[in-house]
Amino acid sequence: MNNQFANVCIRCGQHRVISRTWKEKAGNSTVTTTEMMCPTPECQKEVDRDNKRQRDRSAALKLKSEQRMLQRKAVLDAKREEKLSALSKKK
């Protein structure tokens, strides 16, 4: 099952070329992965830089979101402790 498709560079529009191909075993299946790149090295460097910038931004947003979640959890835990201590003092 060989599918032919066009894979063009997102910056310059040239057809991308295969840089490497490798096979991996996943259970009973064999997965063939093909890494493609722009034939213009300067363009590929820019694409890599843009991809890295996007990954870093996404990771920073995820970290910030996790920190907010932990802060909310800490506030809720403190309120619960306050309520429990107030109830135990009433008895």
C-alpha cells in the first residue's frame, strides 16, 4: 500500500525530500517513519526555528496552566481545612 502524495515546504512551497526513514516494532506491527525536510538548508533552519518556538510556547502555556491548577487546589484545600477546624471547635 504505497500512497503517493505531495509534501511541500510551509515556507517556500518546494517539494520536500526524504532525509531519513526507519522502522519500529509496536507490538505485532511494524511502523515505518519517514522524516522529510526542505531541500533548501536555510529554509529548513527557519522552519525548525519556528517549530521550536511553537513547542516552547506550548510547553510554557501548559506549565502555567498546571501551576494555576495547583494554586486553585491549594486554596480549596485551605478552605476545607478551615471548615473542618471550625466544626471541630464548635463540638
